[in-house]
Amino acid sequence: MNRLLLFRLLRRNNKLSFRRSPAFEQSMVGKVMAVIGGGFMIIYLIFFGVMFSVIANEGDAPGLLLVIMPLLMLLDFGIRFAFQQTPAMLVKPYLLLPMPRKAVIENFLISSVFSGYNFLWLCMLLPYCFIVWAGGASLLSMLALLLSGMLLVMINSQWYLLIRTLVARSLLWWVVPVVAYAFYFVPMYFDDKWKVFDKVFDFVGENGASWLVTALCFLTLLVFVWFNRWLQFRYVLEEVSNEQKAPAALKNVSQFTFLERFGEIGEYLKLEMKSILRNKAIRSRVLMSLGLVVMLSLIITFSDMYNGFMMLNFWCYYCFGIYSMTTLVKIMSPEGNYIDLLMVHRENILSLLKAKYYFHVGVLIVPFLLMLPAVFAGKFSILMMLAYMFLSSGLLYFILFQLAVYNKQTLPLDQKMTGKNNMENGLQLLLEMVGMFLPIVLVALFLLLFSETVAYLLLIGIGLVFTVLHPLWLRNVYARMMVRKYENLEGFHASR
């Protein structure tokens, strides 16, 4: 089988795997949302292309877009984390088939380079190049700039795959993108005297639209594709083959005996805590959330980056909600590995839901303590933090726990690179967005009608109502889960 036929076969299989997914109807919701989001993105990209081209014509800097591209690629890097999978996640079903393994990975890498999402950026590049060409730039230089822009987007897709693969192995690899983007942003704050970077940006703006830049971008893309090919093949084979160092002798096992006084709920609290300590797929989400809270707390405390009133409100709430939005959005998915055992006794699932709720309420103490430096710096008030803490324990958890009724895809506990169903479906994304932005809409509405203190007191009241009534809505969630019991069991079994 030649490479072209293999590429067509794998592309066809990917489309069929989407239709055969146990959560096909939820994935359709995600596709509709993706189309709507893509429409908004096209509008914004056209606007950016026109705006930057006008600035470039006024400053006689046809290559201005290349100066701005690192900032746009940072935004693109964050967007890709929401939906793009790595080749290592897709290649596992083909490892036992009689076809070259490296050829399979190469085909998925080529698909990521020429994905439809990458070509959405033409909505910005084409208007920019056309308007700058109409303003007096040469046609050949604009063609070179157009190709350079597309090559930068493709390079960013490979950069994303590289970082996503490394982060799946260790969260310490986040240092690499942080340092890389710091080289672009930090010097702008410390170059007031020599203006070296201003001169570099001016030079790129005036001379960046050249075929030499295009050639350098093309060579860079080839290097990234080659390195990704090597990295993906090495790590996916290592994980599937279970190649790992022999574990050290087990010296101590945490029993959490203090939880035994809470009976069955205490046992499920033990299960929740041991799942975090023992399963790397769950542990990575916890550590990533904790790292984000620490980073945001330091940025807010020691910089003026988010000094706007609504920005401070958003990030204060986000610090309280980030952990639950990365774990509860997958509620019941880790338990899909042993869901049959949980169905043995009556109301086992209800006790599990209560234990999850109490555990996540207790976790809210962590961001509260981590954000105290921002309070001492005068960025947050204690009333604001209490408002968003109670709103998280009440309204946010009420929204996210509804996913327990509809989630039916098993989340692998150990596999992080090759595990299936790592992407969130449409319903998960929808409720996550509602949980993220609804409280900000509420506080904006309350601030229009009342004073700041009254607005925060109303948020505390809303949060307390949902928190106090948690036994009622948790039982409602449990009752609806039992109605869909056999459908969800089938989905858990099929996605293991």
C-alpha cells in the first residue's frame, strides 16, 4: 500500500470513528458549536487583517504582520488545546496492523499540517496582503508574505503537538513554552533605554515580506515535522509497550483512617483521594490546575496586567473554578473503568456523588489560601473571594454535576498520550462555558443595579442556596442517572 492510499484510508477511518463514537449525538453538538465558533473566528480574522493592513500602509511597513504573528500564534496555541489531538492519541488502533508504524504517524502529522483549521487563517492573511498590495507593495513580496504567514501557522501546529506530547509525560515541560514566549514579551518591558527590540520590529516590518523569510519558515517547518515524527513514535511505542522503570518497594500506603467515621461516604472520599495519588491521568489535571492558580495569583499580585475591575473579577472566579472545570467536566468518566462494581448496591452512586461534592467543596480552601497575597496587595477583597468561593460550591457545581447524567465515555486512568476519548464532547464544552461565564454575567448585571458590596452579597446568597440544597439536586442527578443506567453502561463498556 503506497503512502497516498494509506493517507486516504486513515482519513476515512477517522471520519467513521467519529460516527461510531458512543457519544455521537454529543459530538454532533460539539460540531454545531465548532461551526458557530468558526464563523465568529472568520469575522474576527477578517477584521484583524483589515486593521493591521491599514496600520502597515500608514507606517510603510508591509511586513508588520510578521511582527504581530507571535502574539496571534500564542492565541492559536491556546485554541488548539481545546480540540486538537496528537498523533499519539490517534495511532494506537493501528499499531497491531500490518502497516509501517512510522508511516501511520507521518500521515497523521501531514493531516495536522494541512488541517482545515490552519487554512482558516487565510481569512486574515488574504485581506491583509490584498490591501497592502493595493497600497503600493509589490505582488511578489505579498505572495511571499502570504506563504510565510501560512507556514508560521503550520509551524505553530507542530509546536503545539510537540508541547502537548511532552506535557503529557511531565508537567515540568510547561517551562519550555513559558520561556519561549517570554523571549517575545518580556524584553518589551525592559528595553526602554536601548530600544533594541523596537529596532528589530521596525526592521522586520519593513523587510519581512521577502522570499528569504519564506524559505526560513519552510526549513523550520521541516525540522519541526521531523522532530515530531521521531518524538511521537518513540513515546507512543514506549507507552503502549508499558516500558517503564521497575517501581520502588512500596513502603507506605495511605489509609486515610480519619475518614472512616463518615461511613460509606468516607470510603468514597478515600477513593477520590487515592485516585489522585495513584492515577497519572487524574493527577496531571490536578497539578495543572494548581499550577495555573499559583501562576495567576503571582501575576495578579506582582504585576498590573489584570488591574481592570472586570478582569480581576473574572480571574478571581476562574481561580476558584479552574479545578472543578477540569475534573468535574469528566465526572463519572474515571469510574467508567469499574462502573459495574458501583452498580451492585442500591444508592452506591448517590454516596459517590455526595463524596465528590464534599471533596470539591473542601478543595476550594486551596485557591482561597493561594490568593491571599493578592488580597494583601489590594487586588482582591475578602468579600469578593467569599462571593466566588460560595458561587463555585453552589451554582458552578450544580451546573457541572449535571454532566454525571450524560457522561458515558471511560477516561483511562494511566494512559495520557494514547488514551481514547480525551477530548471533551459538545455538551461538556457547553456546560463548561456556561459555568465559566454565567457568574461574570451575573456580577456585571448586579453591579449595574446595585453597589459592589450588595452585588457580592447577592452572589454569596445565590451560592449558599445551591450549597445548602445540594442533597436535593444531587438526588435529582442520581435519579436521572438511573433512568439512563443501561445506556450509560453500554457507553462505558464500548469506550474502555
